Amino acid sequence: MEIGLIYSGKDPRQMQARNSLREYLRERGILAEFNETETDVKSPTVIIDGHTLTDERQKPRKDQPAMYPNVKDIIAALERHVWCL
């Protein structure tokens, strides 16, 4: 399994998503090539075996609405891919 993560280290929510993803892989013993890139982005992008989860909003966020993908979305996508292996 190949997993890529593009995130902002300045955003605590994105750091929480990164840490949750790493913890999920470690706790379940999932063997994956995990590549992460830290850069200034408004929402993280997760790529799992070529499938991308990313925020596709056309308008910018206002008043701190929910981040997509959030931890729940990332874990759900991982579980779908793990069951498909």
C-alpha cells in the first residue's frame, strides 16, 4: 500500500490528522510506503494507492468550517483500501 500526505505543519488540525494516520498504521501493523510533504495548504491531501482525498471547495473556508478530509474521513478511506487488499 502506498500512502501520500500533503499537509501544513502550521495547522493543528492537519497535524492531528497526520499523527492519527501514522498511529493508525502503526497500531494495526499495516505495511505501507508512507510519504509525507509539509507545505502551506488550507486542507490536507491524502493519496492512497493512487486515489486522492482532497478538499474540492470552490470558495474559501469561512469562520473555521470543518476541514476535509478530516481524521474520520482519512481512517474510513484507509479501512476501505485495507479490506480491498
